[in-house]
Amino acid sequence: MIMQKTAILHIQEYPYCIVTGPDALTLRIRAAKDDIDQAFICFKNLYDHTSEFQKVEMKRILASALFDVYEATIKVPLKHFKYYFELIFGSAKMYYTSDGFLEIVAPENCFYYPNINSDEILALPKWAEGETIYQVLVDRFFDSDPSNNPPQTKPCKAIPDRNTYYGGDFGGIIAKLDYLASYGVGIIYLSPVLKSPSYHKYDVEDYYTIESIYGGKEKLRELTEEAHKRGMKVILDGVYGHCSCEHEFFRDLCEKNEKSPYRNWFEVYDFPVSVEKGNYNTFANVVPIMPKLNTANNEVIAYFAKQGAYWAKYLDIDGYRLDVADEISHTFWRQFRLSLEAVKKDALLLGEIWNQPTQWLKPGELHSATNYKFRQYTLALARNEIGTKKYASLIEEHLMTTSTMQQNYLASLLGSHDTLRLANEIPERKTRFLIMKLMLLMPGMPLIYYGDEISLAGGKDPDNRRAMDWNHMLTKEETEFREAAMFRKKSEILKKGSLNFLTSEEGLLVFTRELAAEELIVIANFTDVSMDYEIEDEYKLVLGKIATIPGKIRLDAKEIAVLQMDKANNTLEKIKRREKG
Amino acid sequence: MIMQKTAILHIQEYPYCIVTGPDALTLRIRAAKDDIDQAFICFKNLYDHTSEFQKVEMKRILASALFDVYEATIKVPLKHFKYYFELIFGSAKMYYTSDGFLEIVAPENCFYYPNINSDEILALPKWAEGETIYQVLVDRFFDSDPSNNPPQTKPCKAIPDRNTYYGGDFGGIIAKLDYLASYGVGIIYLSPVLKSPSYHKYDVEDYYTIESIYGGKEKLRELTEEAHKRGMKVILDGVYGHCSCEHEFFRDLCEKNEKSPYRNWFEVYDFPVSVEKGNYNTFANVVPIMPKLNTANNEVIAYFAKQGAYWAKYLDIDGYRLDVADEISHTFWRQFRLSLEAVKKDALLLGEIWNQPTQWLKPGELHSATNYKFRQYTLALARNEIGTKKYASLIEEHLMTTSTMQQNYLASLLGSHDTLRLANEIPERKTRFLIMKLMLLMPGMPLIYYGDEISLAGGKDPDNRRAMDWNHMLTKEETEFREAAMFRKKSEILKKGSLNFLTSEEGLLVFTRELAAEELIVIANFTDVSMDYEIEDEYKLVLGKIATIPGKIRLDAKEIAVLQMDKANNTLEKIKRREKG
């Protein structure tokens, strides 16, 4: 019996080696799928030359079509570590060390983690774990006060163009807080609220002025107060990758050129700087009205670190969604976080990241990221481009790119102001709400783009940003989605539980969510016919609709159901399921 | 034909993804040994939705018994990247993407490197590449001025204990600069020079006073001036993990306890603080006279960042060897470097690191590390615990943990003040000098611990720190070592060239060093009998001793030879050698 040595991976790097406490290291090792039977960490203090190594078994926490990932946390009170892995396959045993595979391990063969420093501990705002986020485009949500509308405001039924205003404002959001509460929303994420020449406000003209057309800073403070009263948090959209060409610093640069104190705040290709020529770096390289900020410049970093903290304190907001977070320097994020935490210890930093988020989710940087890979894989599943087994494998491999602690912090989404509307991506209602409910039942912070809950349609930008329809009557699927959202709101296990896919028939997606002694099983039928799932455990149906047949449950096409398992009584059955898995 | 998919590794992390220029990314992919035939990177600007992907072939740069590592550098002038890998095996082709293995790649499947920020560019002091370092314990080297000796100074022939002083001083090093030049030394690395109650001075009492018993700050400045005149650089030992319990900050803490402004500069377990009780964290957990500094504390960081820069400027030194670098916070190193570079752009930061250096060698942190793994593997080879093939594989896997740019910056060593003397580790002279010469011919910055060049003996600390013997007469091997050191001094290819092991007979170690159009072949015979190596290329013997036989060269036992190849004429032959490899 030969182990697949080349598949074994351990690096002393997030997420394979993470400091998760003052004296705790969480370690992972990856192996080929079903290749090893058990994995252990053997460890002790780096400076301990006499004691035996301690030994802890690792748990298989992720499993894709190619890989198993094992994890365990080790503690050494004096914070100096040496460790190696013991891998069991069949009746054989092998050690994995900093010198590769060995049959006998000497101290110098160990991996060393020489010391834990307090700046490298992974810390997360506990309140945010698993909460449902609702994304509001302020202008498009609800107009509570026509007196502050700009003159060019249009009626809400018009299809938007790139200059349309509908008059939405902070008062409108306050008026609709009970609506948001009816979806179990935990976090309201507002589109940019700082003074800006555009309706979307992703081109900020003044980082120290809240838009008057939305109601100004006092109204925004009222919004956070009212949200807090209802147990909801508020996060703002922090736009630091670029500003408006109308920003005074950029105007100073256009005027004084080489002599401007802001010369190195931007990336100028040649002088004189000109918006017409666009001879400087911009958002997406092609938008001269949005000059790109040089976020590796220490002056820029200091300015925005202070600004972010200023509004967090003044407005009592609970964190930021961070625009183009993956284009901004790591130095910027580390400083921004330190500055923010000095005024608001538990503030959430959620970065807009379109691909693997690994680089930005490390200790001291962002807590969380938009999970666009969830959208990519889930749309592919909904469209039958991939099957349920491939889907489970892709989700697991994506989870391999972040820490276990952060799994319930990734913002799973199916649409945003930067994508087609979900109603346009997946026009078929039952399938669309199947994946909307799936988003609520999977790990992460489900992120609802305003209006998706009522099937708001829209093609490419700017059509994907239509006004909210407040006269809509909920369909059956939309009502079920709201019920599922409220179910999630009350479920600690959905917010904080782990994920375990159970191998199943192609077309059925089955997974558990587990937390301490509790267990839920989620079963979704992605086929066009009813499907049976064998189950001998004792269970209680807690969400969805099933037919029961002895030893089986039956789901109609495109249905999803949640069963609460009697974990204490089902241990054997569970082991059996795992073995099938 | 099936590729070993589970062996394929690419992470967006040092050293698999490194920013090596303002618009350049250097990417690696790892595959199972001899599994794939070719690897390409397909790439373009992240925001470019119209052009074709560009394609560049990757070069196999490292190869161990288990893995091949391929590398290439890609450039996108606007600094936003998307890319994927094309892998060729036999007549088949496969793409490796952020979604795993695919047969067709859509833009969202690519890996994204969304933007290069200037703070993440890997930058190295060019002058240091491949230079020979000579480690001096100041007290043990040469006493030029008995008037500054402490009263307890002993004669140099005494075996040292932990309180022995021999009177060595800066003037003594100045007096011996020509000696150091005769070994081609490029960098003189001095043991700690700041005021301290011990002879070794790793417990600093005052970070702003240079030891008077060594001659004080003016004499040290004279030393750097004199060294610079001879083209040699000087680096100091920066000791920031701990200080002396006599340091005023720690004394203040012992006096004022909770009320001391230095309360958070150290890690106190309980109050009152007491050196007798040792109720605080210390160097190695067990040395109360060396209280451990809290290097994640911003005040500590600011104090030492300023101090490091102060002496660099005042003394005109060229960098630091950094004590217990792997126990000090990453925030500390980033700030220390910024502060140092503000006064000395090209200063070298070489960390004391005993295991894999990956975590500390990233852009913005340290440039280089002590390579104790080189020592571990080379001693094992010298003792026949491993063979030459295993040795080559271990060296290659170790090089996989750092960037290609830094290969010639790793400080290869065979002994230091923290190990047994090499003469005690490997008493047999021929073998000892074989590996001493090997150290000079391999990539890296060879680090000579004072006296190893003259076979100075010594057991465990403090015996490994005997006084330098200035009356020693060089043996044949020692003379050859000095010649080899001078050969290296003049060889750009040894300082800057790449490494390529050639598969060979067990017992023979054969590798090339290559730089642009130049190539050297190094052949070392680790057996106890003479060995032949087949070679049909045209070559010139440039170091060592061989017997020539048609189509072969013959090396005596424990001999090492360097051949300069006529690269232009040997292309075909080289390809043939590679194929055998």
C-alpha cells in the first residue's frame, strides 16, 4: 500500500497554519481523497528538549473529489512550537516533516512555529457570524422625503439609465426597517453615502460629507440608531480604490501638476494631468472620472484610516463593505483596521473580492469577503452545467482557500449591483428560489441584493439597479423564501454550524449542518422529477415539504427540505452515512 | 495517460506568486516529478475583455525526488492580472485554474491577481548577492588594545567559560581586515556591539551605547570606513527579541510594576515582577536575565525601528543580522525595514532562522535568512547518513520554500556560535574541507564562522567560542579552502548563477551553476575511492584536481573540482545530460 506522497500538503501559511488564540495554532494537512485513514499532529514546546511529544488527532473537515483536508488545533502555553504529522494508511505509518517524509523524526526535522506574536491572531467580530446581509442601493430603495430629491429625479417605474435618480433616502430605509426585519436581516449594507456627483456614489467627491440628497449625516445616524433598536447592524460601502475627478485633491493635482502635494496620491503617467486625456491610472483602467488612488502611499493610508474611523464613531456604524478591496494595498488594510478598531473594537470588514479571497483574509486584514465563487458554482448547478456532486466538490475546494473560523463569514451571494439580476440569470421561478433558499442554508453570510426576494428583474448595468417595487404581491415561492429567511434568523446551527456534504444520487444535493449536539440535514432536488432519499434516522421536518415513505423521504422537483436530526439517537446511522460518503 | 492532478500546486502566495517588479508577477506551479512535459502561463489584463490571452512557457527551475517546479514571469503594464496554466503531458493538454482542472477556460475560471501595489514588490540589496560572510565574535577575534580590556580578561589559550573575556576589539578587526580580504570576504558580520553585562552581548543593557571595551562608537565607525575602503561591508547583530534585565526599561518595570510605562513592553505573568522569580516571558522561556520583548507592541516597534536606523546612519553600516528573527512580529520587521531604508536604501536584513524561512522572506520583510537546513543536510551527507541523490533532492525541496531571486541570498553555513564547531562535528579533515568548499560553490551567501577556516575546535557552548588562533600554520586543505574562497570572490557565476543538479552515480555530487552564457560544472566525490565522471563536452579545469581519461574525468576520494564549460559549443551535449537527468 503506497501513500500518494505528492498530494500531501502542509505550508506554514494561511489557511494551513493559523494562529487562532494567544497560544493556539490551527494546522491543516491535505491528502489525496480517501488516501490516508488518520492524521495526527505530534507537538511540543520548541525549547522543550526533554518531554515526549504530545499527540492530537486531526479531523477531516473538507473533502473534494481530489482531496481530503484534516485539521486540528494545538496549544503550547509558552507559545513556541515544533510539530510534525503522523499519517496512518492501512497498517502503515509515515511522518511528514519540514524535511519531507521520514520514518524516524529528530527535533530538527520538525516544522517550527517559533513564537506567537499577538498581532498575528485571527480575530473576528462574533456578532456577524452567519448573519443575513441585505444590500440596499440607497437611491433605489424608498423615497421618504421628496423635498431632498435632486431635480432630475424620475418616477420609479422608469427603466434606469446611468444618470437616473429615484429619490431614495435614509428616511426611506428607516421606514422600511420592519420590512427588512421580516426577512431576518442582521446587517444592512448601504451603497456609498458620501458626497458624489453620480447617483451610485462610487466616485466620492468629499470623504467628510454625507450626501444631503439622502438626508445628511444626522439622518444617517438616526438610521443606525433605529436599526440598532431592532437588533440590526449597518455597514457602509467604503470606496478607497479611487475617488471622483471632482475630489479637491485630484483637482489640486490637475491645477498644480508636479507641484501638487497630492502628486503621489495618484498614479500619473505624464504631466500636465488632464481628465480629457486620462493620462493617469483609473478604476478599471478606462474610467477617467474615477482616478485610482495610490493605496501604498503612507499619506493616503493615514488619511483614509482616519476617515474610516471618523465615520464609524460619528455614525455608530458597525463596519464596512470595502469596494475593490482586492486592488488596495495590504498595508492600507492593516492600518485601516487598526485605526477602525481603536474606535469600534468589533467592526466588520467585508471586502469585495471576486476570486479566491485567501490573500486578504489573513489575521490583521479583512474578516470576510464577497463569495462570488458561490454564485458562479450555484448558477452553474441551477443551469445543469454541473451536477450536484461536482458542485459539492467545487464548494469544498473553495472552502479550502479560507480558514474554518471564517467559513460562516463569507458573504454568499447570487446577485449584486455588478451582475445581471438573478431573475434574468435564472428566469425559471422554482429553480431560482431553490438556489435562493440554498444560499440561506449553506454556510456563510447570505447576501440578498435588494429586490431579489421579490424577483425584481434587470439586465446589464444600469438595468440591474431598478427601483424597488413596493406594490409587489408575494408569489408562493417568494413567501416560502421569506419563511426560510426567518427560519435561518432563528437557527444558530445555520449561522454557526459546520458543513458536511453527503454523497448522494446525482441530482440530489444533500448536506448536514452541525453545531455541538445539533444536526440538520438539508436535501435539495435539482432534477425535474420527484426523488427519494433513504433515511433511517429519526428526524423532524423543520422546513420545506416532503412525502414520507418507510425508510425514505420523497421530494418533488426543485424542492428543498430541512430535517432536524435526533443526533444522540442517530450516531450509528450517521457513521453509516459517513461510510457511504 | 493520466496526469497526477493531486500533485499540482499553485497558490497565490510567496513563493508561488511573487511581485518581482512594478508590473511583473513571477509564478510557479509544482507537478509530480517528470509528470508533465511542458507548462505555460496564459494571461492578460483583468479588465481586458477583448484581446486573446498571451502565453509564455515556464521553465523547470527545481526538481526533487518527488516534484518538479516550473516558473515564469509575466508582465501586464496596467498591473491587473488574470491567468491560468496550460499543462502538456504527452499528446494531452489540461488547464489548471482557480476552479481546478478544466478543458475549457472562461474568464471567471482564471486566477486573479487584481492589482500590484508598490509595497508588495520583492526588492533585494543587489550588492549582497552571493557575497561571502565572515562571522566575528568581537571579544574572541583579536585584541589590538589591552588598555580597554575588562579586568577579568584571560589569556587567549584558556578554554572559555561563560564569563571569559579575551579582550578582542574593533581595532583588532581593523588590524585583520587584510586577513579577511585574503578569504574574499564581502561582508563582516559582528557579534553584538552594544553595551551589555556579558561577554557575548546578546543581552543588551543600552541600545544607544556602543561597548567601550570594544573601543566605542568612533572606533566602530573607523572599522566600517576601513572595511569599505577595502570593498567589504559590515553588518551588526540586531538583538530585538529580548534585552538584559539590567536595561533601564526593565528595571523601571521591576520598580514600578503595574504603573511602569513599560508594562506592556514585556510579557509579565504576575506582579510584582522579580528577576529571582522570573515571572515573565524570557528568551527561550528559561533565561530570566534576558526578558523577552513584546515585539507586537507599537511602542516597542517604534523605539527599535528608530534605533536600528540611528546606528545604520551614524556608523554607516550596511545592514543587520537579526537575532531570533523568527520569534519577532512581522509588524516589527515591516516597520524596522521601512525605517532603516529611509536612511540606508540598500541595507541588508538577514534573519537568524533555523527552519523553513518562508514566512519571513516576503516582500517588505527580511531579504535573507541563515540557512541551517544547508548545514543539516550537508553534515548528513558528510557522515554518509544520506547519499548524494537524497542530498540533491533535499536541497531542491528546501529551495522550493523561497523565491528564485533570493536563492543566492540565503546564508549557507556549517557552523555558528550556536552549534558545535565544524571541526568537532566532522573531525576528518578531508571530508570537512570538502563540505567547506562545497559551501563556497553552492548558491547562497557562504557564511564562515571565524576560525573554521583554520580548523578551530570546540564542543558545546561556551567551548565553541574559543579565541582565534593567530599563530596557526595552514594545512594543505586549509590552503586549498582559501584558494577556493578567492576563486569564489572573483566568480560572478558562483555569486549569481542558478543551480542545476545532474543525476549521477551515488557518491558523486554533480551540479552546474549557470549565468547567462556561462556555465560551471562542480563535481564532488563523497566516497572513499576515486570515481570517474563521463564528460564529452569541452571544458577547462578552474578549481581542484582531476585526472583526465578520454571521455571521463577522475576524482580522488573527497576531492571537488570545478570545470568551466564552453557553453556555446556544448548545447547538444547539455541537452543530452539533461535528458539523462
